[in-house]
Amino acid sequence: MTVKITWLGHSTFLIEGSERILVDPFITGNPTAPIKAEDVECDVICVTHGHADHLGDAIPIAKRLGVPVVAIYELAQYISGRGAEAVGMNFGGTLHREKSSITMVPAFHSSGITEAGFKIDGGLPGGFGISMDGHTIYHAGDTSLFSDMKLIGELHKPEVAMLPIGDLYTMNPYTASIAAEWLGVKTIIPMHYNTWPPIKQDPEDLRRMLEGKADVIIPIPGHPIAIE
Ligand code: NI
Ligand code: MN
């Protein structure tokens, strides 16, 4: 069955199949978002880590729709403390839902929430393996290249990977090209670039580096990519 993946700018994706899964809903304040947070519809929200450009609008969207937010345990505690439904999990675990399963995997990054000038522990940063309708999709969150991506490839065999390429906070096109090979994925969708000048990158560089090895689909905000 076809799964549709729609980039909403930065690391925000809506993955639609038997369920609608919204990942890292940073919409308000995201200069490349094609939609307003008030207009997004989904069945479940996944948040990779506590940084504002990933947690984003998760809490207000979850409250408006009455849907759960899936996040690492400490971040889930924070989210439920703010009045939204949250499901806490941790690395290596899988949340088995009726129509999808969501596995949390590590990322090499930092986390933490800033609120009214105070720092709140957001738990460790992660990524998600999402399986639905016979497809497995890996959203890496914010991360450097790390060699356990080989293990993620071996264990979960993702078909599609969303990989950050903006550099400065994450991988760049070169390290993302190595990640793609280690993961053994057929299709790469770059993310976390060109939102602001410090993470300006040309995704064509990644495409050139992976020529003959994997397909790089350069996403356009709001335009669904069909995974057959
Ligand atoms: Ni981050
Ligand atoms: Mn980020």
C-alpha cells in the first residue's frame, strides 16, 4: 500500500498511510512551513527530542486533536505535565499501535527544553523507525553520523530515510551520504537544511554523492512524496 510523505519544512513530516503520523511538528515560527499548526490533522505525533525546532507545536496540536505524543520517557513526562496525552518510550523499544509500529533509536545530539529562561531536562535525543502498510521509514532526528546506523540498517532495514544535512548542528551532505550507505536505504529525503542561513546547504550535493547508490528525493514543502 502506498504511503505518502509530506515535508512541512525543517524536520517536520506528515507520513500518511493507514494512519497519519506527524513527526517533529515545528510549524509556528518555521519560515518554510506551508501550513498553519491549527490546520494540521494527524492520528499520532512523534517528537525526536526537546529542542524547540522539533517539539514545536506538538503540545497544542495534540490537545486540539486529542491525539498522543510519542517521545522519550523524560520528554513524555514534560508533555503530559503540560496537559497533552503522551506515550513515553526509550531506545530499542517499539510501540505497537493498531495500524503502525514506532521504534525509537538513538541519535548523537543534545536535548533540553528552555522555558521562561529555565532549562528543563528533555531526556536523550533519538530518531524513529516507523513501520506502516509494509513500509519502514527512518526519521533520524538531529544527529551526527554514528556507526550504529549500520545496526539500524541491519535490524530495521529501512526503505526510506529522512536525514539531516544542514551541518553545524547535524550531519552535512557528505556524512549523510555515508549514513545512507550504512543504513542500506534505497531512498533518502534530506531535511534540517535551508530553514535559516546557518544551515544553508545544497541537497544536490547529496544527490551527486549517492549517484548510482540511492535515490535522493529533494522535498518541496507541502508536496507529498508517494512511496509505492
Ligand atoms: Ni536539535
Ligand atoms: Mn534541530
